[in-house]
Amino acid sequence: MRRLAGRATPEIARPGALREALLGGGIGLGFILVSLLLISAC
């Protein structure tokens, strides 16, 4: 982003960004698993 838009990226460089990204990935995976369970149950 720094090269493309020519600006800093404070939204991804802050402390805790890795934890939030992993949490978001876990929540997304949970939604996918619940959807698969509902589809297979029907």
C-alpha cells in the first residue's frame, strides 16, 4: 500500500493486528463450518 497509494498503513501496523487477523479468520472458518453442517443436515 505504501508503494501503490503513497501513504503509510497504520491500520495494519498497529500492535495486536496479528491477533485480530487470526480471530477474524477463526470466526470466518466457524461460519463456513456451520454452513457446511447445515447443508449436510438438510
